[in-house]
Amino acid sequence: MIRFDSDYLEGAHPKILKKIVETNYEQTPGYSDDIYTHSAILKIKKLCKKDNIDVHILSGGTQMNLVAISSALKPYQGVICADTGHINVHEAGAIEATGHKVIIIKNENGKITNKSIEELMKDYLNDGAYEHMVIPKMVFISFPTECGTNYTKNELQRIYETCKKYGLYLYIDGARLGYGLMSKDTDVNTLEEISNLCDMFYIGGTKCGALFGEALVIINDELKIDFRHNIKQRGSLLAKGRMLGIQFDVLMDNNLYFNICKQAVDLAMKLKKSLFNKGYKLLYDSYSNQQFVIINNVKLKELEKEFTFFKWKIIDENNTAVRICTSWATTEENVDKLIQKL
Amino acid sequence: MIRFDSDYLEGAHPKILKKIVETNYEQTPGYSDDIYTHSAILKIKKLCKKDNIDVHILSGGTQMNLVAISSALKPYQGVICADTGHINVHEAGAIEATGHKVIIIKNENGKITNKSIEELMKDYLNDGAYEHMVIPKMVFISFPTECGTNYTKNELQRIYETCKKYGLYLYIDGARLGYGLMSKDTDVNTLEEISNLCDMFYIGGTKCGALFGEALVIINDELKIDFRHNIKQRGSLLAKGRMLGIQFDVLMDNNLYFNICKQAVDLAMKLKKSLFNKGYKLLYDSYSNQQFVIINNVKLKELEKEFTFFKWKIIDENNTAVRICTSWATTEENVDKLIQKL
Amino acid sequence: MIRFDSDYLEGAHPKILKKIVETNYEQTPGYSDDIYTHSAILKIKKLCKKDNIDVHILSGGTQMNLVAISSALKPYQGVICADTGHINVHEAGAIEATGHKVIIIKNENGKITNKSIEELMKDYLNDGAYEHMVIPKMVFISFPTECGTNYTKNELQRIYETCKKYGLYLYIDGARLGYGLMSKDTDVNTLEEISNLCDMFYIGGTKCGALFGEALVIINDELKIDFRHNIKQRGSLLAKGRMLGIQFDVLMDNNLYFNICKQAVDLAMKLKKSLFNKGYKLLYDSYSNQQFVIINNVKLKELEKEFTFFKWKIIDENNTAVRICTSWATTEENVDKLIQKL
Amino acid sequence: MIRFDSDYLEGAHPKILKKIVETNYEQTPGYSDDIYTHSAILKIKKLCKKDNIDVHILSGGTQMNLVAISSALKPYQGVICADTGHINVHEAGAIEATGHKVIIIKNENGKITNKSIEELMKDYLNDGAYEHMVIPKMVFISFPTECGTNYTKNELQRIYETCKKYGLYLYIDGARLGYGLMSKDTDVNTLEEISNLCDMFYIGGTKCGALFGEALVIINDELKIDFRHNIKQRGSLLAKGRMLGIQFDVLMDNNLYFNICKQAVDLAMKLKKSLFNKGYKLLYDSYSNQQFVIINNVKLKELEKEFTFFKWKIIDENNTAVRICTSWATTEENVDKLIQKL
């Protein structure tokens, strides 16, 4: 069985494992105060071309979102996001469990716009009973989105300006950041560029070559205060924090992170082209490592003898939309096998 | 200035004040364990024609909703409601502050249907990652709705059956219950009828003749457990609980609650008819004490010299929708004055 | 039966009821934006001799504590209090339910000292893993304490200075503030004095002559921000807020609040003297309206034929400590009856 | 520098790394639904000699405690623990952040007794206002305790019986379980034995040979319901869950977990004997891998040129208590070097 259902099917890039094995008997202080974490942070700062940013590496995405968002908001403040946003759909109410409302905006191909944020803020401010409403205080977007689409530099700039206008923090979920930065539908292609366009974002590791781990970059000083206390309180401070440090130290070295993500995106584009040529309908026009394809149920059953996909959505009685993912570990050979059978 | 902006502008029905004054020097135990509360509860049980229900009287509506909902749900469970629902819009995130997601369904004139609940549940159960989603466990509806509309017996029955089918509790917010039960667009007209059609509902006092106070009726045994601990924890256990008991003891006596609400609804209908005749456009077809009227801004300014309304919504540059409320305290004289000026 | 178990057994001072009845048909805006609340706030500001304070009137004490404390603290911050403190014992975990730890200090007759706060802060700061601890950020004390004792001006000053030294807010629970200010064991006797010695305190109404209601005074600017949003979110914003305003407008007028509290304290002192003369042992040396007396169980049973007390503590097989309360409504006649039977 | 400050200084037992490397390119489903996790669970069931238990492997201890405790309790219920308990001191208020009070009992050498639990429950039930108190619903103990001491079978049995008598769940934090089971001051020495004496416990991996990971064993059916939803909501569901499964699959194989913990305990006992012979005073009489020694500050400074310890407590001006930890990775050579310098 060849699996395409997600980008977290295998272990880690071999360079990561090599470094973990090499350093196994070294003694380091716990809780991310070790040389590997320090080195990883330094590399991220260099890539962002910023010195005064804070970097914290946590184990997973939901964990990251709940720690970062609950840390920034007062009890009566909420976070704006697309109705398709991960925190609204597939995090089991993690944000609400920290006491905060997720205020939704209808998505357009997984994205929201500065205009829709502006409208929401005007409605809030014009409401006769705005004191009885949650104060919107943060905008959450995913890069790439849950639909595989990306924001252009211009779109992000306008969103960020709107955020500043209304006193909103802009937070970018980068669970698949590497794949997004390597996509052809955006001109935001480096950590430096994305770090100029928001208050806080994270660099996804789990889905981009690490065993686990996500690196939060805090640009806005207001969001830095006492952050480690919050990490600890939410159960997200790993005792052997160096495990996180080592992985990002390797990934951020010599462009490894970007190279392996580019390779996955290239394979996804090869698959997309083939799907297009064979007349398959795509649910979204994705240029990242996730492709969303509508497949006839009879055909799907046949394919599922050899391949696995993630069932995304029932389209109608006869058709299903599935998600096909490539990753840093996907081989061209396996993609070709799939193409052949499609 | 004659005020029509809400139904909580005056004090209380004079019979309530009389009883408060009469009993002022009596000594009673605190925390709702007094003869007046006991008597009020007995009257509510009789009106519901049910003996095995629990009744708790709290001070206000948001308080009631947050206590009732947080008491019923486990951390990872959420409550379904219309996008226009009070808990979704105008309670400042009170439900989320107790850790629970408000899962929204698009309203139709303030209402939701059994079909829309069914669809939501199917989407949830069919989701490939349903374990990563909030479990829907309760449906919240308002009777009457925030738009003044009401559910018919048939609509409620179908909703309740759908709830039972999917293991959802049905909870009815009756902040304006009296006005709803007296409305011509529903055949649910008594406490007994509504108590047969849900797991839990509350009888609104604040907006229906009391100084303050709402009486929760719990029909489903599962929802009764340790409820007073929860009331206390949320800061909702009034020391001089008899104040709540006295008010409901008077309101539930000799049909007072229903009579004063009917009178308010009758005046609202007189106003509605006049609005209709004069060609005003109504935002919703309400048969309860709240009317939502679109008024030209020039005309509105003129009217606001003598009357106050609640600004509901900006329709366009030239028109505004306002809410006009009658209450137990509204006089026909004042309604006539308004009609004259419209 | 003559009840002495608490100070919330009767309704309200007759002047309050008179004003409620007189104003019943006036139409006022909701949510505490009415002339009576405005007037009450002005009077409180005058009594505090401070212009730049914020005043918010809420319905009850637990409600007040949870709103005030959760509003001031970040998620990973906690509140220090005596092990006997109301928020630690008898509020059903209301503070923890908002996410915050109550950090306890062993009481001395219901009080804590600047020294014990200093020790706690040193232990925190010296802990090798202080980042894994809740950050103490507020001190909570009751005035008078749950044991009826009071802080002197000097004690309060030293506590407040220690708080400032360590960046802690000082918050005073004044559920029985009037009785405390009228007690002979303290030289803090006015609202002005207490408002000089803390960041935030509340003036209890429920137990001091009102039907219900507590007035929060916020002196520290940091604690004022967006406070009404928080009140609303916790379900504590009363629709007919004028009910709260009217009561404090009357109580703060012409020294009524202080006079009725003094009268209750005087009667308690008469009782205390008599208890002392008859050889009863007191649990605490209280000079406020609450007296804690150890009574032989046989004697107690006999007394309970005519009087009620609150059972405070089982002392041993043969003796029980009971709380005897006077209030604004207690008559000298009833106190004399009790004295006679003791 | 030779480090003795904790038992999480190195990576993982080499057999674990070997298996991680070997399986790196296998494709497995995410979120702990993989063959390695299934195999690890089976082995744990066999060691517990129980078929109907649930096992969930999470990343860390604080995470485990907050997920397990918040999953078991209703909002107004709390968890009893020793004042020295990890959840009370060094988890940054993680339990309170989920809304629950930690109710403390004074420890005796890190332990609590059935008697102290019984007393607390009697005080609760006898309180005149017990409805205004948090309901105690769970007892939390650590095995071994934070002071390195252990409960005997008899002590645990009596605690468990007391818990059952009062309807309390018994939950055991086994962050260092392996070291505890191998200690000479207890006759609880197997997973089977501990699984007979509580409702829920966890097997610590992070401090006992794993890179990270703790395995929760749920014995009581009531605590099993919807547990994965709760894991997800708290951000504790690892995407590449197999990383947790592989580690426990190796540790639970062929007694590895117990053997490496025994070796660490043996070295700690060698150290303890030597400390005793040299006249050092120990803070607690620990038979596990943690030793708490009082050292003169001059001597300490000298030792710190070559070794690191965790500063536990300032004893007086001249003396400090330090924690010295051995682990699965500690060599006899390094222990001998330390002994020589002591």
C-alpha cells in the first residue's frame, strides 16, 4: 500500500536522525535551554534577518495555536479566522477551551481578505451593543491555507495593514510553511518576507521533515512577555527540549527545510498537471503539496487497493473529494505509479 | 422622552413590589431555600403539570445560559445555535469563557430547523477526522427568537426528535418566553406544552415584569446533578434568594405572567398593523413584543426627538432598521402617540 | 424563631424600598447607564475623595470576586490569600473556574501579614524552577476577615507596600465593609482611608442593608481597562442595572450605610460583653458584627428551640462553635432575648 | 562537567534510537493509530495482566496530568494532593487553567495518608455550607513522590479503599514509575500490582529512558469515555504518534524499562550509602533515583567546578539542599568520581 493521505506518514529526514543519534549521550540542561536549541534559534533569526525576535519550539500545531492565542488575548477577546480555518474545525475546540471565541469569516478558497476583516470590524464597532460582544483582537490565517492555497505579498500586506488599523494582532499558522513558501501562487518565499508581514508566525516541522516540532517566531514585543510560563502551564514545555532544538538546527541548516519542501511541491505539481490532463476536477487550485481531487467512487475503490487518500468531502452520491499529499519523503517513483493508475 | 428601545426600561409589576415591601422584615434562610422560592417552584411545577422537574431561579439571562450550558457539557462538547443566537452574538463570549464552542447554523428569520441540525450532525459524523472536532451535544434555541419569531409545535417536535436521535440536549432560552407563548404565530402557548418539547428551558422574568430573575426548568434527569454547586461556582447564587422567589411567586400566581405579556403583545400587534398600513417595511414578520422596522434616516431623526428606539442594523445610507419593544409596562396611550407620529 | 445565623436574613433598609417603589415607572436605559447609578457612583467618589476611580456595581460577592480577579490576571498568574479566605473555601472554586490558582498563606485569626507575603515571594523567586510556577500577581484580603477581625491602618500599609515592592495588586473583599469600618479594632474607618490602601476594593451591600449589590472601586488604572466587557462575559451585567444604582444611591446618602452598620456592631459588642461575662469562650476576638462562640451541645440544643445560628465548626464531642450575626435589621430586643437565654 | 541535576539530561536508550532509525521510512497512519503503538499497548496490557484497560501515550507529564484530570472532573469538582505534589507546585497552574481547584493536604515526606484524606472528606461533608465548596472527586499521588519516597502496598490499599468509600478517583503520577517500582522501601514492584491499586496511573518514559512520552493506563471504565477528544483538545495528540508507540514498544520489551531503572536505583543506593558514611545529612530517606543532600555552601561551590546539581532548598545561611539524580544513562564511573569528591 502506498500512502498519500497526509504529509506525516514517515519519520524524519535522515540528517535529523543522524544528529539525534550522534548527540545521544551528551548531557544538556532541560526545557529548551540547551546549545542545540540556542543554535536553531540563531539560525532562524538569521533567516528572518531580525535580531529582536523571540523563538519558542513546541511539539505540535494545535498545542502551538492554543498556547500562542491564549497568551495574546484577554478573557473577553477573540480571534478572527476563516470558517475553514484549522482552529475552527479540526482542533476539537482547543481555542475555546482556553476561553476564547473563534469569530469566523466566510472563506474564499481557504483565504480571507482585508475587506472581509474590515467589514467585520465595522459591524462590531457599529453594533448598538458592542460592549456585549467579544472584542476581536487577533486575526488567524494559515499559510498555506487548509485548501492548499497561498496569500500573495500584496494580500498579506493589506491584511496586516487592516490589522494594525483596528489594533488586531496578525498570527500565521505555518504548519506547512515550507510548502507554502515554495509554491508558485505566491511571491512570499522566505522567512524574512513572512516575518515582515505579521506579529507572530510559526514554522511547521512535523509536516515538513521533522519527527515533531513547530517553531514560533514572535515579532511583536507585546506578545513576548512571560511566554515560557504559558508554555509550561499548557503542558507544552518538553523536558528534553533539545530534541526540538536538534531538529530545527538541522532543518534550518544549509537550506535543508526549503529544499525538501520544494521537492515535495514539485512532485505535487507533476501530479496536478497529470490530473488536469486526465480531466479530473480539482476542488481548489492548489500550488502546494496538498491536492484536492474529485474522484468517481467506483474509480476510487479501485485506486484504494493500492493507495490511501484522505477523504475530504462527499461531493454527491457518486463522487468524493480526496486529499492527496506529497511530503519531503515522497518518491517520484510512487507519484508516477499513482499517475499511471489515475 | 418616551422610550421603546427595550422591554427592561421600568422597574417591576406593582404586585411584585407590594409583596417585597410586605415581607421585608421576615427572616428567611439564604440561597433560595426559603418559603417564597419553594412556593414559586411549586407553582411552576403545577403549570408544567410535572412533578419531577427541577427549578432554579437565577438573576439574569447570560448568567443562566452560561451556568446551564457549562453544567451540561463535557470540556470537548459544544452547543449548536443559530448565527443570530444570543449566546453567539451578544453575550461577550460567555459560553466560550466556560470552555465550550458555539457551533453555528445559518438562521432563517432567527430560527433553525431539524433539517439543518441533521445536516450538521451528518457532516460531523462523516468527517474523516471527527475525533479532531468538537462533539455537538446540545442545541440552543430562543423562544421567541432574537428576531421576534416563534417556533410552532410541529417545528419544535421535529427539532426535539432530531436532538434525541443524535444524543443532543435541547435547551430553550426563554428570556422573553411570556411574549412568545402569547404570540399568534405559534401553537405553543403554555408552560406545559414547552416543557414537553425540550430537556431544559427558562422562564424569563427580567423582560416580563420582574425587577430581575429567570427561572430554569430542568426536565431531563441527567442535567439535574449537582446543579447548585455549579450555580455557586459561577457566582450566580444570590444570598437573599428569596428576592427571586417572591417575584416568581407573584408572577406565576393567577396567570399574572401570561396576562401582562399578552397585553404587551396586543399593543405590539396594534403597532405592527399601523406600520403595515402606513407602508413601513418590517425586517422580520414578528408576532411578539419586538418589532423590527426599517425607517428612513430623516424620519428617524424626527421621531427621535420624542421617542427612543434600539438601532438594530444599518440597511443602507438612507435607512436604518430599529427595534421597537413593548412591555408589561407600556401604555396604549404611548403606543398611540407613536403611531400618530410614524 | 429568632434567626442570628447570618446578616442576609431580611430584605432591605426601608429607605431603599421606598426609592424603588417611587421610581418604579420611570424609564431608564439598561445595563447601569442610568441616573441612579451615576448618582451613586458620584457619591462613592466623594466619599473616597477621589475623582479618577472607576466604580461598578454588581449583584453578589462571589460574582464580584471572580470578575475582578479574572479581569486583572493573565492566565499563568495567581492570587494569594489566607487559607481561611472566602475565595479559597466557600466560593465553590469560582476563581479556579476562571483558570487561576489561589495561592494560600496560613492565616492568623483570619489575617495575613506583610511578612508572610514577603516570605512567599522570596520562596517563589528563589525556586530553581520558578518558571514552572504560577506567578503570584495579586493579594486578596477580606475586610473584615471571615473571622470578624480587622486590619489596622499600619498593617494594611505594610501589606500594600510589600505588594508594590513585588508588583502585586492588592484587592480587598468588603462583603461586610461597613461593619469592618465601624469596628473598634481598626483605625481604618472611612472609604477614603481604605481607598488609599489598595488597588481595588468593594463595598458590600447585600450584607449591609441592600436587597443585593456590591460596589467595586478600582483605584489602579491598569485594572480599569475594558472592565465592562468582562462583567458582561461573566453574566454579571444586570439588565435593570438601576436596581443596583438606586440601592447604593440611598445607602451612600447622608451616612446611612455607616449608621446602620454601626448600630449592628454596637449590638454585637453588647452581645460579646455578655458572652464574656457569662464565661463563654470566643473562637476569635472579633469586634465586628460576627461573633464566634463555643457552646456546649446540650445548651445549644436548648437555644435552638428559639434561635438559629450558623454551625461554624465542631470543636469536640461536646462543643460546637457557632456564628452569631447581627445586621442592620437586628433589634436590641432580640439581642436581649438571646442574652437572657445564654 | 558531569551533570547530576536531573534524570532527563541525555537522549534515549540506544535500543529506542535503533528502532526509530530502522522504521524511519515506513508509512503509518497518524495520531497513534499505528502498529507500534498497538504493540506497545498490548505489552502494557500483558504486564498489567488486564485486558479491559485503555492506554494512551502522550508527550509529557504536565500535559498528561492536565488531560487526565480535566477529563475526569466536572467543573465544580477538584483534585486532592499533597502540598508538595507536582500539580500543586511546579506545573504553573496547569490544573487550575483547566478550571479545577487543587485541594491540598500537608505532606509527610512527600506522602499523604488515608487518614488525612478521610479527615478532609469529613470536614467537607460536615461543613454547614458544603454546597459552596468545591467537591473533592479525585486523589492525586506521585509514585515515587517528589521527595523520592514510595508508598507501600498496604498504604496504597488503604488510600484506595478510602477513595472508594468517598467516591474519589485515585490517580497516580508515575513520571518516575520505573525507579519507584525498583525501590527497596516499597513492596509494589510491578505494573500489575500498581494497576490493582488505583483508577488510573501513568508510566513515565521521559525520565526513564525515552526521548519523551508517558503512557496513561485507565482502569476505571468511567474515565475512558471520549478520552481521545480530550487529548486532541488540549493539544496533546501527536501527529506522528508512532514515535511514542515505538519508544514504549521497546521499553516494555523484555523488561528493558525495569532493568534500566533498577540500574539507576542501584547507583543511587551506592551514592546514598557513601553519603551516609561520610556524615552528610539527607533531607528525605529516599530509596529511589533521587537523593536530597544537605551540603555546606563552601563544599558545594567546590563540587560545582566538576558537577551540577539541582538546588532544591536553602537550608540556612551556610547550607543548601541539592537534588542528585541518577538515570538509565548514569555510569558507575561518574558516580564513583562524585563519591570521591564528596
